[in-house]
Amino acid sequence: MTNSNPIQPLDPHQLTADLIRCASVTPAEGGALVLLESLLTEAGFSCQRCDRGDVSNLVARWGDLAHPKTLGFNGHTDVVPVGDVAAWTVDPFGAEEKDGFLYGRGATDMKSGVAAFVAAAVDHVRNTPPEGAVLITITGDEEGDAVDGTLAILEHMEAAGEKMSVCLVGEPTCPNEMGEMIKIGRRGSLSAWFTVTGVQGHSAYPHRANNPLNAMARLMDRLASHELDQGTEHFDASTLAVVTIDTGNPATNVIPAQTKSTVNIRFNDAHSGESLTQWLQAEADRVAAEFGVEIDMRVKISGESFITPPGPLSDLVCAAVEAETGRCPELSTTGGTSDARFIKSHCPVVEIGLVGKTMHQVDERVEIAHIHQLKSIYARILETYFASDR
């Protein structure tokens, strides 16, 4: 039943500014979750902290989570470090406004997204209490190792027997224009660290040494020149980047004993972290045997690739975006990783957010009009989702 006396709408612009003023550099909470918990509790949400380790996490529930229609929102309030403060033209945590933009670390990634979906959810349950449930999950560990954030929230929910039917992640998804893109999946990410050990010696007598750099150069060339695939139905081709080769040898007359390197792979659904690990190990073993050196490898899989196939959820989001922006968004799987990689095992998930051009940059900023527009998109999604029979 619609409330005949609507409450004053929650301003997402002001809430974004308040959140920017919280210096929540990962994993510091900085007051951001305290602020949101107070606001959501006042709006009638049942809030619970499920902190783990040094990470702060918040779960806010409205309605019966046993209901088959439970719409979830996910986001983070932690931000990356500001870097060189002297390079900023504003206080990174001052939430200053200039020429229609709101400045500050986290303005784009992603305190504005959190503010927009919190404002939309609060207004919706106050003025049009839905038959169903709304769940808001916010972590302080997305920009860090991401092991004690959304993962901890999902484990907490599983232990409590709670489940979202669908979930929206509020990460910035648009490259240049508001509403041009949503994410229905993400590539996987894997990093591998190699250590090649040979025999140190004098550079004038290379036959008495075994230069590990020769083996490393061969290995990195083999990896970097290999075509992993040519792309799949929903994904671009997988990529491998050599990101560093480190020897630390200042002498020109010494063949070093050891050298190290790191590669990062962004992979599509033609691969898994395990299959790529096996390939990397096979290549390392081949080069080690060829050059007579030892090669140790350590791998970290940050996330597997995933896809939420186009269907009811992406249709719902696209319709809301087009209604509010006039653009029919592209369904994309580009970009880095996000916490959607954890949620995809829990329920269907789609990412929809702001323009991300300045995220992680000096003078990070968000167009204020876009914050209000994003709230309107979320509000339309809420209204349509709870009004439909699906």
C-alpha cells in the first residue's frame, strides 16, 4: 500500500559528500559504515555488522528475507590511497564542489553509487513498502585483498539461511556517458610470480655460471607471445601482461644468481584459474629443463570469469537505464574484477553505476547530476521489480 504522506526524499548528493568526508582508506572504516548504519536503522532497516579481521562490513535488511522476491544491493565504502596529496587541487576528503562536480577520493568509486542505491531503497520502503525484501550489503574490503569483505557477508548470510533473489552492484560501469554500459559478467584474474635460480659468476666467464636471465627472458617471451584465445560469445580475448622483471643487480661484471618476474592474466570463460595455472607450470618446467635452472612459481587466482546470461535481470536494468537516460546500454564483460565475482555463486548479479573516468585518479570527481540520475535508475528498478509477477 502506498503511503499517502510521502516522506522527504533522501538526497544522494548530500549523502555522497558525507561519505567522502569519511577517510575510509582500505581497510579503515573511517566512519562511513557508522553513518550508513545510523541512517538505515532510522529508515526501518534491521542492521547488523559482520566485521571480520580488520575489515568492517554492514548488512541492512528490510522485510522478510524468506520471501521469494529479495532484491539486493552491494557496494563498498573503502577507497584507494590518495597518493601525492600535493598533486590534488582540492582536499581529497573535503567533498568540495566545482562546476557541477563533487570532488574527493571515492567520489566515483564508489561512494556515489552507495549513496544512490541507499537513497533509492530508503525512499522506496518508506513510501511504497514492497511485498518482498530489500537487502543492502556494504563492505570495507573491496579495494584491498577482498577476503574479509563481501565473502564474509555472503558466508554470514548463508549461515543465517538468508538469500537474495537478484543483486545489483553499484560499481561505476560507464566509460564515458551515463547509461551507456552495464556489466553482466567479468573476466577472471590471475597473477603468477616466477623465481628463476641459476649460478652466479663473472660476466667475463659466462661458461662458469648459469645466467637465470636467459631463462627468464625465454619464459616471458613464450608466455607473452602465446595467444590464449580469440574471445568467446560474451568476452573479448584473454590477455597476459608481463608486469615486472626484477634482478636488482647493480654490477656489470657479475652474472646474477637469481631473477624474478610477475605476470597478470585477465581471462574469459574459455579458461579457469586451474587450467591456466597448469599451462604456466608446464611452460616453466619446459624452460627450466632447457636452461638447466630452477623455476619456482606462485599463483594467486583473484577471481574466476563469470557471466549472468542476458535475460530477465539484465532486461529489467536496461529498461530502467533507457527510461532515465534515453540510452540502451551495452551488455559488457570488460574491465577489472569486482565483488560481483563472489555474488555470482549466490544469485544472478548485474552491475550498474556511474561514469568511471576519474576513479583512482588525482582529483577524482563525479558529476552531481549523475548521482541523482543513478538514484532514479535504482528507484525505477525497485518499483518495476516489486510490481512484476516474476
